[in-house]
Amino acid sequence: MFFNLWSILLIAFISQCLFLFVSLLIKSAGNQNARLLLLFLLAIIFCVQFSNFSEATYLYRTVHGITNLGRGMVLLLGPVLYLYTLSVIYADFKFRYIHLLHFV
């Protein structure tokens, strides 16, 4: 593995993402839909940044199959962020099947 400034910054970002993910898992929230969507958003961000980390440190040369882990997940950020915003704005937000069209 090759470490440079970019890979060290990615390690810091990934560790902060994991810390926030675990703290949200432990803490109970009033708005359960918003909490679950935020956890899903953090999981997507973690996968994208881990993919960037594997490319920055040339980890993909030794562990095959992890290079393109986060490439397609970038497209999920927009719909999940939109649904999270809806769940924060509207207290009676319910996830319906019509919301799946945003992912298409």
C-alpha cells in the first residue's frame, strides 16, 4: 500500500463516517425514518470513500473486486438525500413504493 496526503485524509474521513454511523445506531431518535435514511446515506458515503481509498493506496492491486464498489453508489446519493430531506421536513413522512421511482 502507498500512503500519501490524500490517502491519510480519506482515512480520517472514513473514520469520522464510521464514528457518526455507530453513534446514530446507538442513539434512539424521535424521527425513525430520518434516522434510517441518514444511516443509509452514511453507508453510501462510506462505500464511495472506501473505493477512493482503495484507488489512492493501490489496494485494488492486491484485493480484486473492491475497485468499483463505490462507483455506482454515487448515483444513490441524490435520491437518498431527497428522501431524507422529505423525512425531516414532513413529520408524517412514510416511504411508499412511488418513492422507488427516484432510484430509477
